[in-house]
Amino acid sequence: MSDRPDLDTLRAISRRVRWEATAIVDAANRGRPNDTGVKVGGHQASSASMVDIVVALWFHELTSLDRVSVKPHASPVLHAVNHLLGTLDPAYLTTLRAQGGIQAYPSRRKDPDPVDFSTGSVGIGATATLWAAIAHRYARSQFPTTPEAGRFISLLGDAELDEGAIWEAVADPQVASLGELLWVVDLNRQSLDRVVPDIQIQRLQAMFEAGGWQVVTLKWGSVVSELFERDGGEELRERLESMPNEEYQRALRVAPDELAERIAGDSGSPRLRALLVSVSPGHLAEALRDLGGHDLGLLVDTFETVDDHRPTVVFAYTVKGRGLPTEGHPQNHSALLTGAQMQTLAESSGTSLDDPFAPFDPDSPAGLLCARRARELSRPDVPAPAPLAVPTELGHPHRKAASTQATLGRLLADLVRDAPAAASRVVTCSPDVASSTNLGGWINKTGVWSVAERRDWFVDDAERLLRWSESQSGQHLELGIAEVNLVGLLGELGATWSRWGERLIPIATLYDPFVGRALEPWSFGLYAGGQSILVGTPSGVTLSSEGGAHQSVSTPSIGLEQPGCTAWEPAFAQDLEWCFLHAMAQVGVPGGTSAYFRLSTRPVDPARAQVPETADLRERRRRLAVAGGYRLSAHGAERDEVTLVGVGAIMPEVLDAADALEAAGVRAGVLCLTSPDLVFRSLQARGRRDGADASDVLDVLLPAAHPAPLVTVLDGHPHTLAFLAAARGDRIRCLGVSEFGESSSLPDAYRRHGIDRAAIVGAALDLLGR
């Protein structure tokens, strides 16, 4: 925090930021040729309401250690500030929403200037600061050389508070200890389509207070507060504060000489009326707009004095479109100023449409403050993470029948002993399902991490199998039953390598049916640069007795279609070990990628994987497994009359069907796919002009010279593997789950959905016309 600047200088910068933010949107719409018929868009009004809050922070309060999330519709304000600070080349100011230019919403990875957090998915960008604070605390507790951080600040619109993701995060028990957390709510009382009805502030304040937050409300500025001190002023305050939002917004739109009568209303007292008529119409109009979120002095004082022992939320009342001709209009969300309006705004802002982004005179008070703040806010480059060796396998034999879920638990527990350096970088998370997703062994060895150490009252209970000791040395973070919180934290744990130069390998387990619930925030975390491993387990109708509500169908397709992620569904324990370690090696590094594993609780005999014993053949099998799949047949592809392709827990049925076909005189080849995702990429890479380096695993699995009909089988939607028909033009029959299930035995579930041995044999014979 720098010395307190002159308020007139801050106001000059505020006028310039408001102008530049508005001009950035104007240049993208009126200043750029567009013959597509598709609007470019932008948010001039939403930007204007946030300007003074941003100026008070960037030009006084922030330090280089602070990290700020800016509401999505105020991205032009952030870029205008970066321009004035010299961290955005002026050439980009006309490129909003253009290829290679400024993104529609702040993007940490895609914008050309410094952006701390990606926003744009309403609510999720705001909560990211909360998870980043926890991730930083975790990294510092494990690796003391992790750089310091300051405050984690979210600037969010009040309409974002409608999002459930906000309240799931606010209510998490660990949040009440995060004194470095500061949220500022731009309370402009408008959403996209409407003025937010009624008066909700008391309810919102109470909800934050119930979560242990300090709540500060900035409702009125100094101009109107001076009127409150006059005779009749208390009645004026009561009248303004009892107005529904819609009535207040309407008052902003009337002519100044009509304002006194509108405020007095039908029941205004003589004292109130006397006060109103004693004030000039222009001054009264200024006072009505004089809200706390536009009072730079009040904002500066507030930010300096917030409690740093608990999280703080500041409700800053603002006017949407403040200072623009559209201010307060209920349909101003996407409204664009006309050329004439832009000309008038330029004149009042002391700038010009001919040179809209001219910098301040470097010797002016504003120019000097911009230069000083640029120096104070500059940050050193983030150091590259230290090299880390992740083993390709642990070397323990897999002899007993085991599920992939149980194998993951064993792998993590063994990792602590066999590869301690890699294990030290692993952090696991779970939404209250750690024990039921087989993380117990790992937790017993590494402990549970918590913001504050808690006494373990069951430490002397000899019957307890899971040791739940919470401290800052543990490596497992447990959240409540809120998958959105889980993946929000996962994304920020997966960004520590790029934020602080400290590599983590975050692994989260949740029930696979709930992947859909977590998908959007997890996807947004990947977009923002978080690298992590998400484990969905148990999965599919293989979870037969749990019933249709817990039998995931679409998740294999979700994994295949998710950018920034590799989806895996190994069938055998050894495959899971190879693929999981391979995925770990890709997390937390420049150019890395996330992973999604779909696992099962069904035990599978490892002998059926026919893992070669000789070292060279075993390594070839491993390479094929991590490339996407391998062949499980004694004969070569040239002898296939039909090829059976299986994924995951269904492989025993596929192998049994191959044996049954063999007994019937039909030679069936068997392919075991560990990652349909990678196999699909192999197909897409064929013949690409860009020469992309892609695996040729598909040519190994389905050689062009030996076509044969295909039967694909998985415990998920059958269209997931339909692309395989394009490999050679084979006839194909896709078996899978396309209906909701119900509670049943495993054989009954497979039979009902047509993925049992008999269905596979029947599909093969149908393709062969037998």
C-alpha cells in the first residue's frame, strides 16, 4: 500500500479509466469492420459501475503480493488500468473480442496483459480467490520456500450472488479462518435483464455473517451524507433507503428539476420537502448518485481498515453505467453509446475520439501516480518448478483380483514409500467420500490438512481404521458434500506451479455420477490453467445395487470431449498403475494436461490382462497402455473374423464372449482400450496438414490391411466408441448403456442393458450373418 494519493488525482484517473473502458468496447463495435451480422458486444455500463472500486485498489491499496479476480463484465476496466500502468501495449486496446486480442472476459492464459484469475463463468471466478488462498496456504505449509502472497480479492457483481457456487464456498468451514480474503460486491442492483427486485441487502449481509465473515457496507458517499446532516436529512435518508430498487433506478432517469417531487412522493413531510427545495436540482441529482462505491475517499479508507483476521466482504453501492448516458437504465447491460454520446463523453473526460488512448502527461500528477504504482505493483517472474521424477511403475506384482478403485488406493499408499519425492507433491481432495473411494491408506500415511490444527478426539480409539488427524502437515483436504467446491479447490491447487513456482499434483476423488455436477467449474478451472487429476469412482451400471440415480451413463463421452484433459478408463490393476503414473507426470508442468479417470469397484482378475513377463515386451505393453490401448488375443489381427473392443470394468464379459465365439468356430480378436480419448485423437491426427505429433496407436490396434466387423462394449453410452468405424470403414455394433438403470444384481444389470456376454456374442454373430 502506497502513501495516500490526492483525491483529485484519483478522480482524474477514474475519469480516464471510465473513458478508456468505454472506448475499448466502442472500438470493438463501431471502429472495426464487421460484415458477419454477428454482434461483437461488450459491457460499457457494467464496467462503469466498477471503475471507482478498481481505481481505489490499483492506484492506492494493492501491493505486488495481492491477487485480484475482476468480474467478467468489467474486463475493459482491467485492461484500461493495465494500459495506464504500462503493462498492456496500446495496440491491443482496439482488439477486444478479436482473434489474438483482448478476451471477452478476463483470461489468465489468453489475455495479452496481466490477469490474476480467469472469470466469465458467473460465480466461479469470484470463488477462485478463496480456493487460491487455501492452495497458497497449503503450498507454504508443505514447501516453506513458496513465495509470500498478500490478499486474495474478488470484485464481483451483486447478480453473481444468485449463483449457488458462491454460497457453497462461503459456507465451507475452513473459509472463516482466511483473513487474507477480501470480496467487494459491486452492488448496482441490476442483472442482465432487470433491476433486481426489492431490497435484499439485509439477507445477503446475514448470510455472510453466518459464515464468519466481516461485513462492511458502503451505501452513501460524502455529498449526500452532508445532506443527511441537515434539518430533514434523517427523513431523506429513510426515504431513500426504503425505496425498492426499481423506484430508485427510475429516479436516476428523470430530469433534475423533477427529482425533488419524485423523492418527496405523496407522503413527504414539510421538513423533507423544505430540504429538497433548498438544494439545487443539479446538486440533488449528484447527491442521488453519490453512493459509497463511487466515493474514492471512502473506498480508500475502507480498504485500509478491513480486519485481516477473518474474511471480509464489502458491499459497495454503485450505479450501473455511472457517468454514462445509459446510467441506471434497466436495459443498459449490453447497450452501446452512439457516436454522438461518445463525443460528449470524450469532451467531459478531457480526451478525444481522434486519439482515445493517449496517455497522461508523464509530468502531471496522474501521470506520476501511474508511473509510481507501476513500479510498486511490478512482480518478479515466476520461477520454473523444480524437476520431479515420477516413476513409470512401482514394481509391485498384481496377483489378486482387484478393482481399479482399490488399486488406486494401494498405488497412492505405496507411493509414499516407493517414490517419496513424487508423493510429497501429491495432494488429495474429496467431498466427504475419501474412505469410500479408497483413500484411507493414503490418509493414514500422510494425514489430513487443515487451515488450523484440530484435536483428534478418537486418537485413542483402537477400533478406528481411518486415522483422521488434522494439521498443516497433512496431504489430504476434505470438503463438505459440494462437488463444485471440490473442483474449485482442485483448479487452484493445480495452478500453484504457475502462480508460485511450486508444483503440486492434485488428485480428487468423487462419485462418478456426480462428475456432471462438477463439470462446468472443473472445465473452467482447466481453461484457467489449473492442472489436476479427477477420479470418478465407482461408475456405471456396474454399481448395480445403488440404483439408477447412481449409475453414470454419459461420463465416458464427457471425458473424451473435455478440452485440456485426457480421459482414462483402465480395466486392469497394472494398466491403472501405468496410466495413473503417466498422468501424474503431466500435471503441474508447462504444457501439461489434466486427467479424468473413470474407475470401478468391480474386482477383475489381473491374470486376464496377460501382462508379458519379459522386460522388453512388458515395456511395449506399458507404452501401448499409456497410448490408449492394446490387443489381447493370441492370434494377430490378420486372423480376426470379428474384433471385440472393450473398455474398463466390462472387459471380463468381452473376454468371455471371445472364448464363447472361439468355441463356436469364430475367431474373435480382443482390444482393451485404456483411453478411448487418446485413440480418438489418433484417428483425428491422420493426414493432418499441420504435421501434429500424434500417436499411431489406432493403426496398431486396427491395421488398415486387416478389416473386420467391430463390436464395441463399455459401461457407458454406446456412442462413445462409435468413431472406431471410421478407422477402416468396418461395420460396427456399439453396445453400452443408453437408459436409466435400477437396483439389481450385477448380472441382471448387464443383461438388462445388453452388455453381458450373451449380448456381445449375439452382436458379433449378427454382424457375421450367422
